[in-house]
Amino acid sequence: MKLKPLADRVVLKMVEAEETTKGGIILTGAAKEKPEVAEVIEVGPGGVVDGKEVVMTVKAGDKVITSKYSGTQVKIDGVEYTIVRQGDILAIVE
């Protein structure tokens, strides 16, 4: 099954949090923070949303930073995705 977002929505797959710190300390599952960096999987077409023209500036494969608790989580074929509006994306990681 494939997700195809509508309007200004973007499908993201969260990037796993680091399991060790820079100092070499191994983190348990409870000590890891919720990841905020995600990979763009699919991008909607944009268009007119709420009376305003929306041009999509992200593309599949981009790494982005989102708000911690934004979007809707869905699980397809055992993989967890987050669907957000492009406006919920804070930055593109280069």
C-alpha cells in the first residue's frame, strides 16, 4: 500500500534517535527523546489551500525538522509514518 498525500500535506518517516551519546554512553529506550528529524517520503501537489496558493518547497528524500508533536501518525505494512502540513515543517536539514 502507498500513501499519496492531498493538498499541502507531506508524508514523513521519522529517523531513529541515536542510541549512543557523543561520549559513548548507551541510551536506553526510555532515555531517548522523540525524534524530530524525519525523511520526506511523499509530497502532496500543493495548490489552493484555505484560499491561498501553496507551492510545495520540500521533495521526497529531504531530511526535515518538525514540531515535536505535530501531525497524524499512521501505520502501513508495519511501518509508522507521520502526515503533516507543509507549514508544520520547521526546517530542511542540509
